[in-house]
Amino acid sequence: MATMLSEFSLIDRFFGRRAAAARPSDAGAGTLGIGDDCALLAPRAGEMLAISTDMLVEGRHFLADVDPEALGHKTLAVNLSDLAAMGAQPQAFTLAFSLPKADEAWLAAFSEGLFALAARYGCELIGGDTTGGPLNLCVTVFGSVPPQAALRRDAAQSGDDIWISGTLGDARAGLGVLRGEWPADPADTAAFRRALERPEPRVPLGLALRGIAHAALDLSDGLAGDLLHILERSRMHATVDADAVPRSTALRRLAPEIQQRCTLAGGDDYELCFTAPATARAAVEAAGREAAVPVTRVGTISALPAPDDRPAIDWRDAAGAPLTLTLQGFDHFHAD
Amino acid sequence: MATMLSEFSLIDRFFGRRAAAARPSDAGAGTLGIGDDCALLAPRAGEMLAISTDMLVEGRHFLADVDPEALGHKTLAVNLSDLAAMGAQPQAFTLAFSLPKADEAWLAAFSEGLFALAARYGCELIGGDTTGGPLNLCVTVFGSVPPQAALRRDAAQSGDDIWISGTLGDARAGLGVLRGEWPADPADTAAFRRALERPEPRVPLGLALRGIAHAALDLSDGLAGDLLHILERSRMHATVDADAVPRSTALRRLAPEIQQRCTLAGGDDYELCFTAPATARAAVEAAGREAAVPVTRVGTISALPAPDDRPAIDWRDAAGAPLTLTLQGFDHFHAD
């Protein structure tokens, strides 16, 4: 993985010099950064490394004309969001990418967006690889977490509340505007695009929920599909008030049916969905305040009606009446 | 990074079921595998994780018609080679890839090559990401190494011998045959292609060299260029006997000038180049025997003639006479 520094002076200029410098290997939990065959990294004492990898491909995860500064932000943000969902403290990341050509303005803007977010979370670039080829961005991110405090998907318990951070649906609403699926006024369009292009990983909330939340994940493919991952791994059932799912003022100006599909099956939200015991409601609210992000209670976890039942979600409206949702075929940007 | 299991049943079948299963998070150094937002991993007690990432792109790092089983092998092998060069013990890897389509026979063969090598080195798949797109393979690999025993690039010392494992040049000779640059008989062609497509990472040798070698790296871009990385980071000079660089019987049947260019600037060798004090010659030979790989002494490290000099290699022939090499413009497969 030594190629990042040696091949293109542009790559060196925009990435190598801002990466973690090689340090003495006896620096304990420090890193041996770019320039050797491997980086060296250790979690904090008594903790483990939480590791996640995501690959972003042009046309699949972003449009060809995306602002490269926003793309740099999002490339790291979607990985930090996975750390947030485990309650892990970001430490470092590697970046491998293939580029059709080394375009100076593009690399300058992309690296600016990437490193601005990395700096905010103290997450150092420790290695990478660059090559020619169709545009492809692959980040692997490393955080530190005490194993007992990790927010797993299989830890939801009967009686838990189901919580959502922030608001859902704006990213999908933005994609719909870009695609011409529905109109929105300029201010709302700007808000939707910002949600689509510059998601904010909920790292502080993930850390604040250690010891409070039971199960958690980050919402990348839409609440309806992603919550099922918690239910399947925890062997639990859920009842969710679809009208309680938090949405922005801008989204509330779209048609009710579009609001519902965007919030429940929108994708690209990068908010946390988590469960916590009802006794922890005040603690969850306090964690939200500490992390400066709203948290909203949307439903309840319960035991499977019968042990062999498939985990599923019962959707209800605000009055508690059952809802039949038709979310199938509502594709979103983060299609795979 | 949850998409590996959920999207394609083929991906699940060939990768998910052979990946590390989720285990209780209190398993100490164990892993929380595929199926959660992150994997959890720790190095051995008192050690650090050595981390490397490589991205392989069709047409750049392999030909479109490559045997997918061999490609699976090589995708992991080039990453394990980076661990070998640090003296690290392989532990785990993540795999992110984009594929134009999910072809069952291709995935079956690719995964077979990948997991066969992973099993030999006890290296578990702990996470990944899959998406549609032009064929692109990105592996991040994790090993464990005591920080003081890591074989770094900046640790060469004046008076060190320079050593090479195995033989060099066969992979480049194989690419030349495939490209029609030179002919070879069928048996030699098969040997060259095997070197090109199925490099063997020198993991046991890297482990055996802990505490013996000073500096090390793996040869991916050719000896002439890669040895310079050690010299530049160690601020040292080298004298190398070009005729002593080990080559296979098959390679010796090609023209002498082709032999020289393939061994010195061939690329894709994935052998180790390392330095060790002259007092350690017997120990190095013993490490080679222990790892069942030949090791050959090819030169000597010396102090820079003047502190401001650029690190460089003095090439000599077998009689000790200076050689002027013209290796520029000899491109190799692993072009970036």
C-alpha cells in the first residue's frame, strides 16, 4: 500500500502530506502512518477496534456532477456513521481509490471535504492506495470501543423503546428533486440537497448512548428495511408509529404520501436507529442534548408472537390504527 | 457495511457463509463478524494491528480474462504480502468490491481462490461491501505484530547485507509472454504465468525474520524502485550485484538483457527485500530454511557519501565492475 506517496505528486500534495506522519513504533497506541508497507494501530487500552468498510461508485452512490468537496465529506461520513452506530470513538481510516485522471481542482476539493470532516472527529488518514480506473472510493475506518459497550444489532430486548435521531427522508426528497420526481421551492431544495450530499455522522450521540442503548444501527437503506436488521438479529418484533417518525419542516411541505415513503424507505439518512429500555427515557433525552441532536421515540420492541415467527414491523398511525404500507419498488440512491 | 449479506443471495452464498460468524463480544481478541455495522478486532496482547489496503482494477492489475480462482488468490495475496513485509501475523481482512453483474461461476471460482489462501494463513473475512459497477476489488488486511519487532522501511543500517527471498522476474516474464514481447516454451510459460497469477505471500519468512532483519519491504514494483524506498526512508546508500539477484531456471533461458530487466524492474514479484547485519547471516539462512524459501544475499547498505546526497543504488556485475542500467520505460503490470 505504498503507492499513495510515490506515484502522483498531486496525490502526495493533497493526501500524503495531510496523512499521519510515521512515528516511532514505540508510541503505544499511536500509528506508523503512510510510507511503510502497513500502518500500525492499536485500540485504547482494554478496548477493541471497530472496523467498517464502504465502497462508493459513481452513478450508484453519487452523481457524476456531484460537488467533489461534498463527495469527500460523504465518503468519510458514511463510514463514520458505522462507527457511530457501534458507539465507537473514531481513530483512523484508510482510503483506496481509482480515478480516471488526476484532476487538480477535483482532488483539491475532494481532499478538502474529506480532511475537514476527519479533523472534526480526530480521525487520521493512515494509509491507502491510488490507481487509474473508473471512479471508485473505498474507505476503511477504525474506531475504539470497550467490547461490552458496543451497540450491537442483536441486543434489542422486549419492552425497549425504538428511537430515531434527527429527521428522516430529506436525502431521498433531495434525490427526488434532482430526478424531477417532485418539485420543491429553492430553500427546501437546498435543505434536501444538503441532507443528501453532506450527512452528519452521529458520532457524539453514539458515544453518549454507551451503557444506555441496547441495540443500534445507522440508517442507510431506509428505516423499514434497516430496522428489520435489528429485529432479525435480535429475534424480536416491532410496533412503529409511522406518523411519529421525525421529519423536517421542509419535508412536511411535500405531499403526505411522499413524506411517508421518504421517511420510511428513503435511504441515505445516516441517522441512528436504536433501542433502549423504557426506564432509560430520561437518559436517552440527556444523551441527545449532550450530542446536540434531537431524539424521537417512534415505537416499541416486543417478543415474537411465536418463536418461529419471522421478525416484522407492525406499522401504526398516530391514532394507533394498523397501517398497510406499500414501500416496495421505492428505490433510493444507496441502492446496494 | 451491512450490505454483503443482504443484497445478493449469491454474495451471501459465496462470501457471507464463509465469513467469521458473529461471536459474543466478550471473546477477547475475537471478532464480531459480518452482520453488524462494524467488525470488532483486537491485536494480540501487547501487540499492534498492522493494516494495509490495496485496490485491484481490471486492465490495470489483471487482465479481463484472468482465471477468477487465481484472481481471488492474488487479491488477498498482495495484501498478505504487505503483512509479511512488516513481520505481522495475519488475523483478518475486509473485502469491498464492485461487480458489473453477479455471475455465479465467476463468484464461485473467485471466492474459492480467496478463501483457500485465507484458510492457509488463518485470516478471517470480517466484513465488506458489495455494489454494482466496473470490476474493482479492495481488500484491507489486518495482522498482529509486537511494535518493536515490526520490520520497517526506515531501519536499514550501514553495513547491513541486502537479501532477497525466492526469485525475481518470473511474473514480468509471464506478462511479456502474454503480451507477445518474447516467446517461451510451454513449460516455462506455465511457470511464468503461475508466478504472475498466483504469488505466494512470504508470511512465514516475515515472521521468522522478526528480531533478525532490520528493514524490509515486499517487491511489487520491481527491485530497483522498491529498494529505493528503504534507502530513502533510512537515508542510506546501497551497492547491489545485479548478477547475484536470484532468478529461476526458466528465466535463465530468456535473453540476458530480458533477464536483467525482469529481475530488476519487473514488478509483481511479491518477494521480500530485507536488510540484516552481517553478523546475522546464519540466522537469516536459518529463517529461510524455517520458512522453506530460499534467501539470497545481493548487496550491502552503506552510509550516504555525504549527508545531503540522494539515496541511490550502485549496480555492479559479478566481477564488481560498475553497471549502468537503463531500466526507465520498462513498464510492468502493477503500474500504479
